[in-house]
Amino acid sequence: MNEATLTQQWYQNRNHISRRFYLGILNQKKLKEAGFATPERITYNQAKLNGMRIKAWSNGVLIKYEDKVEIQEKVDGKIEKKVVPYIRYHTVFNIEQTELIKK
């Protein structure tokens, strides 16, 4: 197997709207264990904004997103830069768990 094939297999779960892959070993493991054939995921708010709704009794998967933000502070007349890590949690649903809202 070449590196491209391994990457495609590993990062197959992605967001249906942004097309970004969900990164992280634990995120990928949880998404894979959910047992859906389609690797497309969506959050509740994304579904609502795009005219979809989550089907009743659907269970989402909690994923963890980690990043860093750079903050500038003034201390004694000098500007200091600090890097602050943060964590966000999102519940995502498989695209098979959604349905279009009829208008």
C-alpha cells in the first residue's frame, strides 16, 4: 500500500458541508464504530441551516476539536504574544440520519 491509499483510508470521515476531514485517532475510531456506510457527517446546526433535519431517535457521535489561538496582550507598555490552546466538542450525525424538510 502506498501513502496516498493509507491516507484515503484513514481520513475517510468528513464534514458534508465544509468537506473537511475529521482528524485524530480517537475521532476516527468513534466515527468508524458508529457503523454507517456513508462517511459524510453533519452537525445539527449545519443540517438546520441547509434545510435538513435530524431523524427522530438518531444518536450522534461526540468529536473533539483541538486548536490554538494567538493572543496579544499589553504588559508594561510592551506587546506580548501568547499562544492559548482550546478544545471544542461537537456532536455530529451521519448524513443517512438526516432528511430534507419539505416546504
